[in-house]
Amino acid sequence: MEKKPVKRSEYIVELSRDHHAGLLFSWKIREGIKRKVSADRLLKYLNFFWKGHLNAHFREEEALLFNRSDDPFSQQAKTEHQQLEARLHQLNAANKKDITEFSGFAAALVEHIRFEERQCFPYYETHLSVTVLGSVSKYLKEQHPTPFKDDYPDEFWTDTGRQND
């Protein structure tokens, strides 16, 4: 049976668009691994994406949704944010970069996004008031007039992006 895309509430659709960027990021990491891109290049991209997008996205989700209650979805989402951030710090601190750690980070991010899209967001769409959802939507539209653009210059995930490592 074919899975249909989730129809997201207009109130939090901006967060789902951010999730699309996260899924694309994970794909790029996996493509880089397949193409035997060096760990240093992968780490530079991971840090670019973290600083330019993912860190702020996590903080927004927490402030706008997850810090509003102590439900199991909020707890799990915040825990997964902390785990992903810890993995990033471990990758940056490691003397010898293990390429499988990049694959693990990308896989963990994909699973986290699936959890939020399939469980968290549907829960909040039905449990938060229209007033709260409206204020979330207003904030997101003001803060994100245009979607995140991944303009990382080293397109290692493409055939034309190959550089000498």
C-alpha cells in the first residue's frame, strides 16, 4: 500500500518544510558517504547545516510546541534533540572521524523527523487550541518569510561536486 504524504495543518506547515530540508541534508550525507567523501568535508557540511538551520529549528520547536507541556511526545522530542546535538559535539571532538558516525547521525535525524511528523505534530494539531496554533503560525511566518536555502558551496553529493580530498 502506498503511503500518502501527511497533510500538515496550515499552522505548523513551516516546521514540516524545515523537516524536508533535514531529510535532504541526511540524503546528502549518505550520498557523500557513497562517494567516499572525506570525513572532514562531511563534518564541515554538518556544522554548516547545524549552525545555519538545524539548531534554530530545534530551539523553535521546543519554544513553540514542546515546552508547552510535559507529555511523552514533548519529552521524547526534546531528548532526541539533545542526543543529536551530543552526536554532533562528539563528531567535532573526535580525533579520528569514523564515517559510520555520519551515517548514524543522518539516520537518527531521519527517524527523529518521522517521529515528529507522524506522532508529535498530529498530536499538537488536535491538542493545542486554535489560538495557540495561530500564534505559532504567526511567529513562524514572521521569522521565515522564505524557506531555508541550502547554499553550501561544496556540493560533494553530486558528480560535479567532487574535489580532491
